[in-house]
Amino acid sequence: MTISSEHPETEPKWWKETTIYQIYPASFKDSNNDGWGDMKGITSKLEYIKGLGVDTIWVCPFYDSPQDDMGYDVSNYEKVWPRYGTNEDCFELIDKTHKLGMKFITDLVINHCSTEHAWFKESRSSKTNPKRDWFFWRAPKGYDEHGKPIPPNNWKSFFGGSAWTFDETTNEFYLRLFASRQADLNWENEECRKAIYESAVGFWLDHGVDGFRIDTAGLYSKRPGLPDSPIFDESSELQHPNWGSHNGPRIHEFHQELHKFMKDRVKDGREIMTVGEVAHGSDNALYTSAARYEISELFSFGHVDVGTSPFFRYNKVPFSLKQWKEAIASNFLFINGTDSWATTYIENHDQPRSISRFGDDSPKYRNVSGKLLALLECSLTGTLYIYQGQELGQVNFKDWPIEKYEDVDVKTNYGIIKREFGENSKEMKKFLEGIALISRDHARTPMPWSREETNAGFTGPDAKPWYFLNESFQQGINVEEESKDGASVLNFWKRALQARRENKELMVYGYDFQFIDLESNKLFSFTKEYESKTLFAALNFSGEQTEFRAPKEDSSLSFVLGNYDDVDASSRVLKPWEGRLYYAN
């Protein structure tokens, strides 16, 4: 494989070409029938993951935690949460992953920690404690007519309500952009940063991890002084916190410092990869530029945020296929002709199931539209991520009452809307419609390994899972049945990943992306290049037959892969939810 001088992004790296399978440990596989997934459960399924054609696993937080936010509230970075097993169980998982020729990536949650962490307990103990400045403590702005303390600024928590929690120990507020017991760490304090690097990063590098998914990677540098946000949402006193907390003035400096720590710590020559959850902003090329030594690649949210209100995620808004196409392309267009890199994903632990969101989850089209989404993802430039259950064509659960939702974000906002507007209000109706489509809980139900009643092979039939199972395992969406079905979404993913490996120059590294028929509300069609080769994709995102045109009138099309078994590759008409990849000459 040659590197074009005009396209330094094509420099080969293992972390560019790898396919990464994301594991949510609570819901993946329970080895001891206590109802919770665990380290040994993951270890027992590594051969299954490798058999997909995957060569890297990313395991969501497994650290000790009170589980206010499913492990994203860490109380000890150097200890596995006992429900998930022991440190030795995790080390064995890392070791077996490597023996199978795969890489191991862990989650790095370092914008905040649990209020149960020893650092926060010290900080909270008094205003003069040496660790007081490791967090953001502020006096009340004042008191209301009832004597209730007023938060220091108007920032809104990502999970609803104020981003500040009042603590009576010292009668001050602490900043927490997420749940009330997830206190933000103060990265301006150098001693705090060094402790984070040593405990959260160094410990796991010493135990052989190959990289990190960096949680909330754009939030570490806040706006100096933590001022009130301008009024963006006139309907609310509280304002989205991004203006004051996201992509702050020292964010690139902090990531460069973290990168240097990792590079200095690793002595065995392995190349550590990092993927930052940056979410929004225009700094993507800076974050991922190889010459800047910050992070390897990043997650942007534009394509998964379409159809949601910028002020409140659960308020659905209309969107067009064109908007979605442009948002997807924005994930990788910034790397073209640079030394930066990108990712391609459509599901994770914070998103609903993609077929319900962007395909058609009806019995008629669930299977074929799931394959279409797989075909799209495998054809895009960047490191490919698959979330557990996505390879099965998992769909959202249906018609669940609010009592069955688990997510702290859903519970917090439900309580706020109920208090402010009432249980039967139009606001509550919109919220319930929103979570039915967009809630994170759709991705967090236990993995269906079989059709076995009552727990689909996730845990023993007599155990009580920590969370309800999606009933879809009874309709054939499970590993056992799909493995035996050559026409399943699972087996199509295997074929698509094989095609991506065999055609990696175009499918992984392809550049000079161009839309065809961008205005179409049915057709997602594009080309991209690698040297003299052209990949052409024609994807029908509708339930109707759709005609497509070749990139050029005299193009000669050589079929690569499609999601229908009975494809007529010479036809210029796509069936409902049909997609095809071609080489175009």
C-alpha cells in the first residue's frame, strides 16, 4: 500500500484499519448467574467477537463505582467493580484478548469522578483541604426568598436541572455537568492532572491496554471564571453548558500533555491509540492531527443528533435524508488531504438502535435495512466501530412504560417535567415519545445469546437480570438463531467486514468523497477514490424502488457487495432498502 503525498491521512496504522467492538459490561454476558455481566463473561465470548472479523474490543467502564451513571461515576480507577469481578479477572481478559491477536481498549472517564472517590471526599471535608481546588467549589450567588441557595451560574446539567449541587458540609456548590454525584475535576490544577494520569491512565497502561476511549474529551478546559452562559434558549432559565465548558482555551494543551504521559509511560514499543468523545465543534482536524500529538481520532455527534432539539435531546424535530447524509460526511471530510483521522459509527451505549432510528424496524424491512446500515458503515472512511447487538440487527424495545426505563438521564428529566408541567401535560407526551425513539436504554438491554427463556442466554434462566431484556430475542434477534441463518444480519456483517478488509485501500482509506444526487430524499449515493480506483455506493434509504445513476454516463461498474441475496448487479433500480457497492471505472 502506497501513501499519497497529497493524502497523508492514508499513512497505515493498526488503529485506522482495525474494527472495534464496543462492550457494555453490565449487559454483555453473565458468568456467575448474579444477573450482571462481568469480566469472565466477556472472556468467554472473545472467540465469538473474533469470529465476526473484529480485531479490537473496547470495554465500557468496569471500575469501582456506586453506579449512579452505570460506571461513568468512578470511585476508584485502579479497582474493578466487584460485581464485574476482580482485577485479576480483568488482567486475564486483557491477556486472552492479546493471545487471540486482538487489541484491548478501555474507557477513560476523567472529566469527573464519583463523589464517593477519595479525592472528592477529601475536597469536600473543608475549604482549606489541599484537594479543595481539585474540584470546582463556589459560594452561592445569593439566596432566594425562601432562603434557598442560588447556583453560581446558569449552566444546565446535561442530565437536566442545574449543573451545580449544594453541599451543606461547607455550604458551597460543586460543579457537576452530569449526574448530581459526578463531580467535575479541575484540570487547571496541575497536581490534580498528574494524579489523574497516574491513577486512571498509568495503572492500565502498565497492565497492557492498547488504548483508551476518552469520555467527554472536549470538556476538560472550562471558560475561565465559569461565567453565566448567554441566553440561547429563551424558554429556560438554565442554559446548555457547552458555551462555558466545551473546547475551552487549554483543551489542546491538556490533550498534548496526556499524550506525552502515555508515550513516556509505555516502554515496550506498542503504539497506543486514543479516541476522544469530542461531540461538537470545529477543532476536529486539530485534535487528531498527527503532528500535534493529541488524540488519534474522535467521535462527532452531528449524524446521531439529527432529528433532536439542540436544547433538549428528547424533543424530536423533523430532518431530511440530505441533512443526515451531510452530517455523516462531516465525520470524515475534515481529514481529506491532512494528517488527521476519523471514525465511523452509528451506535453506542449513548444511542438508541440505529435500525429504529435510521432504518425501518418493521418485520418486513428490519433485516434488510439493518444490512443496509452495515453496508453504509463498512464503506465509509475512518476507524469502524460496532456496538454489541448491532451486528444482530437489534431494534429498540417497544411500548415500555416509564417505570421500565433505567437511565439516570431519563429519570431526572421525567421528574423535572412531572413537577413543572404535570404527568398528563403535552410536554410529558413529547418527552415520552422522545425516549421511545432516542433513549440510551434501548442500547443497554442484555445481549441476546439465544432464544432460551427467560433470559436469552445472558444469564441463567433462574437469575434476575439487572435490566429487562428486549423481547425481540423471541423474534429471532439472537446470536444462536442468526448464526445458523445464512441470510441473517449477523452473517451479513461478517461478509461486509471481510469485504472491508479485502478492499481496505478504498473502504478504510478512501479519499476525495463526492456525493451523487445529494438532494434525493431516498438515495444515499457517493464515490471516493484511492489512486486510480473508485468506490461507488448506491444505497436506497426508502421503502420504495429507486433508480440510481452511475458516477459518469460511460462508467463501467464492477459489483463488490450488496445487501440483497438475489441482486441483479446490472440493474439501475434498487429495491426497498437495497444497497450496492461497486468499483467504478
